[in-house]
Amino acid sequence: MTILLATKGWDLDRWTKMLSSGDPPQRVVRGSSPADLEQARYAVVWQPEPGLLGRCPRLEVIFNMGAGVDAILKDPTVPTRIPLVRIVDANLTMRMTEWIVMQVLLHHRQTLAHEDNRRQRIWRDVEQPAASAVSVGILGLGVLGQDAARGLRAIGFRVLGWSRSPREVAGVRCFHGPAGLDAMLAETDIAVCLLPLTPETRGLLDMKLFRKLRRDGPLGGPVVINAGRGGQQVERDILAALEDGTLKAVSLDVFETEPLPAESPFWDHPKVLMTPHVAADSEPEALSRYVLEQIARHQRGEPLQNVVDRSRGY
Ligand code: NDP
Ligand code: OXD
């Protein structure tokens, strides 16, 4: 069987080697010639060129090499009759939890204030609340949100979580739906976004939402952390909220435009911690193994796992 590999900006030789090493061995093609596309039965993609998947007449499964599938769903030429499988992988999940816990702790332990003092050679204590006094509200209680909640609970934070449908997660106060969001925000000191990008979540992180966060919490102002997608944040509102004190600080891993343009004010903003969309990577070895296992299931006639529900958009 032939796998079409189309992963923007990745080490294609390494991926080709791993994907072709399955049992039985799979043939990997990387081009976009009509002959390659004609043969492809499986596609392994990350942000593929728009129109590419629509030109593969014999495709049986699309594997998206990330957890979020927004880049594929926005291409109207991708055939909807073909199952779209996303990544759910312990390696990726663990990395995201590390990043979220790290960012929450950086704000909780007043790192920006200490860095500011350090630059001015000021030796000063900054008041430190206990983790149990700080509420972290996670927007998105899926695979990643639930694992991040577990990590934050282990340190002692109060954890709240919000989803579309009702959820029960041990140690987490759960909210759902539009009404649930306001109730959660009113108690949230640090809001963490781990939502998929859908029409409902686009632009959700705006001034209106920031104003609903708890104002009298122990950190001296609310904090927003976004590792979902840049399309969920209104960047001019983030900058205005940092300016007028609606937000104390933010951590951003994702941006409206990626790579972040050189002229963006985020690069050197004193209230911003940022990383270049690297909150959770997954090792090519782990992802290739996952794809090959799923292909084997498909060839044995067993159901694929983690198939995206296109009607929900995630
Ligand atoms: P899941 O599909 O497992 O979980 C998504 C969660 O979001 C669910 O709890 C879902 O609710 C909730 N949700 C979706 N729409 C809404 C809505 N309109 N209102 C309220 N809740 C909503 O996804 P993952 O946890 O695996 O991944 C989440 C996202 O993280 C990805 O889509 C991707 O955008 C981002 N990501 C970013 C990475 C990075 O490096 N920055 C790496 C990996 C992922 P319900 O439970 O009811 O279905
Ligand atoms: C993902 C990502 O969706 O890395 O997995 O952004």
C-alpha cells in the first residue's frame, strides 16, 4: 500500500524511513505528481498544500500529524467521505502538560516581576500565594485539558474546566456550554485555553471574556495562557487588556499569524511570555508507530481510532 507523506517543513527523510519500515512494509511517496497521488491509499499530513488531498482519487484514510485538524477542515477540496484521524499520543500529551504546568508556575511564582527587578538590580520579595489559593480554569477538557488538569492538581492548584458537553473529571469542577463559561471565568485567576479551533471558538479570547475573569484573586490580576490556536485570540484585545490592567500577563504559544511577524509587539512586550508553537511536539518515532498501527487495524478491517467528527469540527 502507498502512503503519501506531505508534512510541511518536517524532516521527510526521517519520516519516510520510519513509515516504510512497517510490517508489511509500506511504500512512501512524497511528491505531488499525478502518478504519486493516484497511488496513494493513505495520507500522512501536517498543514498540506490546499487542494492536494482532493487530487488523490484512491485515498482511504487521512492521518493528521497533530491533535488539531483545523488546517485540514478549512480546505473545502478535502473529500469528506474519507475518515480523518488525528493524533492522540501519550508523548504529545505529556509535553503539553509540561508546558501548561510550566507556564502556570511561571505566573504563580511571579517570574515576570522577578525578572523586571533583576534587570534593575533590585533584591525584593514578591508576595507568594499558596497554589491552593489560585484557581486555574481550563477551556477545553479533552485529552490535553484533562491531562493538564491532572498535572496542576498534583501541585495543589484549584482546577476548574469547561467543555461543550457535560464532563466529570476527578478533582476538577466542571462547567459546560456558554452559560458554564461565564460561571467558570468568574472564579478563574489563570485561564488556560486548550480548545480546538472551530467557528464557535474563533475569537473567543477577547476583551469581553478577559473582563469576566476574577479581578480580586491572589495573583494581583488575571492571566491568560493559550496553547490552542492563534485564531482563538483577538490579539489587539490582548494588547489593550495588558495595557489597561484587565490582564496582568499572558503566555502565548500560538498566534493569529505564524511565524509571528518581526514587527509584532508581542516579541518584546514585558507582560508576555511566548514560545513559537512548540508547546507539544511529538517524536516522529511515536507518530509513525501510531500511524502504522492504525493502518494495520484498517487493513484487518478493524475500526480506526480517534476519527474526527467533522460535524463538530474537532
Ligand atoms: P480534544 O478534542 O480531545 O478536546 C477538545 C475539548 O474542547 C473538549 O473538551 C471539547 O468539549 C472542548 N470544546 C470544543 N469546542 C467547544 C466549545 N465550543 N465550547 C466548549 N468546549 C469546547 O482535543 P485535544 O485536547 O486533543 O486538543 C485540543 C487542541 O489543542 C487542539 O485542537 C489543538 O488546537 C491544540 N493543540 C496545540 C498544540 C500546540 O503545540 N500548541 C499541540 C496539540 C494540540 P467536549 O468534551 O464536550 O467535546
Ligand atoms: C497540534 C499542534 O495540533 O502541534 O498537534 O498544534
